[in-house]
Amino acid sequence: MFGFGGKNNRRGPIGIALTAQAVYLAQRGPRGGFIFASQELPEGTDPAIPTYHTEVSRAIAATLRSIRFAGKQAVSALPAEMLQYKTLRLPPMPEEDLTQAVAWEAAERFQVGDDQVLQHYNAGEVHQGNEIRQEMILLAADRATVYDHASSVKRAGLLPIAIDATGGALVRVLGPGADATVVIHLGEHTAEIVGARGGRVIFDKPIALVKENDTIDAGALARELGLCLRYMSVTFGVHQPDALWGIGQGATPQFLEQLSSGLAQPVLPAARARALSGIDFPEADPSRWLVSLGLAMRDEHDAVERGAA
């Protein structure tokens, strides 16, 4: 999403994903497949503390020492908690005019100013009354946050060629070729709901998790997710997604069963996704590796990037 230019090496970029606990790296291997490595962050590391980016840089550097990756070019992702998400509808216009129109509308309606970096997904055409509009998903980040994030990657010895969003990375892995896919990405405090059709992001929204005694309230999340699915149904005609995938540290079989009961349709663990068959992950549950994998695949799936400024 936030590109810096540069060509990828023949094995593609190194994908870097961050969680509150660790950094995860992935890259296409020399003989096909992918290679993976991770490094835990010190306990108590949090984006709000001054040393956060220093600790991230150290962890990336340590991961690079643990296994041989090719080249220096990297695609990383800002977690959903670091981004603002808005939706906007514009009249049909040429693709080359969209970026300027999105920036103007964002400044006027959402107070996105010069101290922020703005990008977008073009979710596609929608009906608004008797008119056709283009629905845009806006993603904004503080310019200082983007700079600090890119600097942490550079200090680790890598060249950041782009900073992506987690939604696009997940769709590259779980959404290409499918008619309609929904991914429920569970983080520490937020669930990111990503909808895709034909490999294209059509919905992306973070939802604050309701917890009791550090346990996610599956019923509350199911109600919020039901509203998201209704929006996709009314707006894009996605009445029944082909698959709903649950990923993240809280996506246990028991929790996904509770979520399925609340929705009256199955939410499956990502490990069962056909798109992941044949990939040799470091562990049985691939959830924690999917964002870094999608980032490493950035140069392979143009459909996900289509419409991104």
C-alpha cells in the first residue's frame, strides 16, 4: 500500500509481520515453497513505549541471522491498530483520477491532513439509489508512524520497498480465485474483518474485542461479524461467503465453534484452507505465519493491489 519503489529479487521480497509478541518473516525459497523464521519481542514491548521500534529492529535483525534469506528488499505491514479505516463512495471516474479524488474527499470529510499518509482499496462498483458509485476503503496512518516503522526495517539491514496492510496480505493467501471469502483475524485487542471477492478486497474493518477475564466474548464478536456480513450482502451481493476463515492467537477450535454457533454458519480454522496445502509451515497451525506469507507474495497477485494508490 505505502510503496517506496525498487525492484524485487527473483525470490521476491522478505515479508515482515508484527504482533505484540513477535516478528515473523517469510520469503519464497530457492527451490519453490517458502522459508519462515520468527523472533520473540521482549515481554512488555508495546507500540506506545519509546523503545518499541528499536526492539522491532533488533528482533528483525536477529531473525535474519537465524536463517538465510535472499536479498535485502522487504515488504512489511502496519497492524490494524495503527491504521484508521474509512469508507467513501465516489462517482465513476478513470483509475488515474481516483487517487486525487480520494485525497481531496478524505481531507474534507475525514480531516486526513498533511501529517498522515493515505492509501486506498478500490472495492468496486455499488448501487446507491439509481446511481452507480465506486466504493473506496481508505487506510490512513500518521506520517511519523510510517517513518518510524520503515526506519526500524532499515536499521535491521533491509530495504523497505513497501508497507502494506494486513487485509491485502491475508487475501493474497486465502482469497485468490474464490468467489467470496471472509477472514476473521484475531489480534490482542482487535479483530480485523476482511472480505474479498475474486481475490479483491471489498471490505476491511477493525472491531474492538470485548473481553472478560482475558477471554474474548464470542457472542459479541458474532453479532458484530453478522453486521459486517449483512453489509457485504446488501452492498456487494455476497449473500453467503464460500468460506469464513478464523486466524490469530485466539482462533482456537473451541472459540471458532462458539463463533460459528453465533453466526449459524461455519467459521473454519485457516489450516483447512486448500490454498495452504503443500506449504511446509514451521508448525501445525499456520495462522501466525499468514500475514508474513501474504506480504512475501505481494509481487505475485496484482488483483489484490488493483486500486491501491
